[in-house]
Amino acid sequence: MRIVVIIQGGKFGHRVGEYLQQTAPKSWQVINYNYIGTLPPIIDDPDEILPKDLPQGDLLLYLGQNRKLAELIPDIAHVCQVKGVIAAVENSALLPAGLRNQVKTQLARKGVDAVFPAPLCALALEESENQFIQAFARHFGKPELKVVFDDDKVVRAILIRGAPCGNTLYVTEKISGANPSELLELARFSHRHHPCMAATNQDPELQCSLMNRAGILVEEALTKAIAESGRNYGGPDSDYCVEMCSG
């Protein structure tokens, strides 16, 4: 599978692109494309703006940090000849719900399925039946962990699926060998220390910041892993989750 990663502005896209190139299955080809072109206030003809060297692939992973560039996702997908699109929502102001619906409709007319995970690490396998989106979601997206215990300590935490930015892998490395009673608190601290690059302002749809949502996803994955191990060391504190998602 060939994945075309559109990177534009900020550190987020570069971090994800580099992590994917380092950790994706060897059969994948991850092509990072750094979009550096300028965008006019009004786009009359996308063909005059889009770079001539956009690569072709099977899946488009959009990590742009500009609302005007987001309007061009259908045109970028057409030039790249992709069959599926994952457009990350790390800041809803840059890819609001109305624009998402517009982009999704335009892509559907071209026979291209699209998903808009908010944040990117919320991507779940069941969100799309597109084979390329599903292939990506099997390896990257909503965190899934396994925890191996030995009496009163965690021998190791195993990453099954994690955030495409590498945050979940960092968390698993930090909680391995920890005291089980400290797992959730240590996971919270590690998630922030990486750090997560999702927006910190309250998302109007989630009523929660996307950064906090990303942290809760890690806690939920860890709680599930603990339960599946047959241990019981508590779960995400409901008051804490309410506080996290109240801005």
C-alpha cells in the first residue's frame, strides 16, 4: 500500500510522517509530501495552485494546518489517484464540520471514501469499509494495549495499535515495570510529556478539547488491558474525565 502523507505547517505533520515511515509495515510505502505553496483567499482554479509533483498512491493522509488547503482535499485526492482519504482533525477550526461534510460529499462523487478522525488517534476500524482506510486503522489509530503482570509490578506494556504520532508507544515504554496502582496516573503524565499536539481549546462538537480526548483514549485502552489481564486496579476516574472534557 502506498500512502501519500500531505504535510503543511507546524510540527504535527512531520512527527506523524516520520513515525509512520519508521514503524509502518515493511510492505507499505509512506511518501511524505511537504506542501509549501501559497494559497490565495479565493481559489478559482485548483489546477493553477496544486503542485505538479504530487505523488500517486492508494491512501491519502491529510495533515494540513490550513483551512484553505483543506478545501483542496478532493482535488489533491484526484491528482494523487487515491482510493481512500483520512483527514486528521487536530484543530476543528482548521477543518470544521461544515467543511468536512463538503469535502466528504465531493470525494464520494468521485467514488472515494473519506474519514475525519478527531483527533487522529480516535480512528477506529469500523469507521469505513474502504480496504485502504481499514488497513491503516489496523495498525494506527484508537489505542489498544496489552499489559503483562508479574505479582506486584508490570513486566511490560505491549502496543497493539497506537496513535500515529508515536504518543501511545511512548506511554507503553514509560509504564512498563511500574507499580500497578500507579499505572493510570503514570499514563496520564506520560501522555502529556510526549507531548500530544492536538488542540487544547474546547471542541464545539465534543465539548472537550481534542488533546484531552486523546488522553482519555489512552486511559480507556489501558483500563481495558488491565481488565483483560484479570487484574483490577481501577479505571478512568469519572470525575477526572468530566474535568478533562469541561475545558
